[in-house]
Amino acid sequence: MKKFSLILFVFVMFCTSSYAQSAVRDKFSIGWEVGIPSNDFLSETSYSGGKIEYQRMIQPNLSVGISGSWNSFQQYVPKTTYEKADGSGAITTDIVKEVYSVPLTLNAKYYFDGGKKLTPYAGIGLGGQYCAQAIYFNIYGIEDNNWGFVARPELGVTYSLQNNAAIYLSGTYNLSTNKSDAFKTDNLNHIALSIGFVFGSY
């Protein structure tokens, strides 16, 4: 985790530096992200997530940039009996499933003409996603960490507060190729709902 904490720290420093040097063309956002699983591994909504993003306007209605987000999923499964496929044994236990995901993407956004305050937009992000999966039962645990490709189509809207700040609300579908043979999962897709602040030129 130290490696990924360092990556996020460098990302924040880069975004902050870029924003300070060119606030007219650059936008920096930070927000809270809620994750809703869309996979077979778990189904519990995650309220432990966040998103940071840097965007540079290259046209009046078009920006490109980089973003990073994270979600920590956890789900408790009550005591159940699990049998081996060949019927030679069984175990009865409750378990806790966990997934920690960190998608890092390059992205582009198109801003539609809206009202004086509201600006709707559509975007797409492409990049890589790190996932740490785990199942804990009694004093034992099984873990699997992996990287995969991720695509994140997004729809959102910003509401201008003043000349250099706005509130944003967005919905993103996190489509990943992360897979685990240990847990028999071939994706860790989820829907992400995010709300936060954008600092830049409006």
C-alpha cells in the first residue's frame, strides 16, 4: 500500500502545482465517491471512497486530464456451510469479503452549453486499476492482488459558485478486467457516484 499511497501523493502534488501555475486553463477537483458493486463477488455498497482529478481545457468545451479514485468495499456473510466439489469435506463459518480498488485513468470531457450556473458534461477515462481482494474466515484469510485495464464512461454536471469554484455531481461506470482465479471472479465492475468541488475557471 505504501507504493500506491506514494503514487496518489505525487498525483496530488502535480495537480496542485499545475493549478497554481495556470488556474485560468486548469481545473482541479476533489470529491467523495460512493461505489455500488456490479459483479458476482460482493453486493454491499461502499461509502468509503474518494476521487481526485486534474483537467486542462484544450478547447472552450473540451478538457483532457488524469484522475485517481479509490473505494473500499466490505461485506459480511452470515454462517454458512461450504462443501468441496467432490463432496469429501465441508466447513461451516461466517466470512467477510473485502475489495480495495484504485483506478488511475487518463480522461477527456466534453462540456455542453447549459445555463448560467449549470454545465452538464460527458467524459471517458481509460487506464489501469489495482485491486486487492480478500476473504476472512475465523483466524484465516485468503488474499489476491492484481492489476487490470479499466474504462470509466462518465456523465455529470457542475454548478458554479463563483468565478473560480463549482460543485460537481457525477455518475461513472467502472468497467474493469481485473480477475482472480482464487476467487473465481473475472471482473470487479462497479457504479461510482461522486460529489465534490472543482477549482478553476468558470
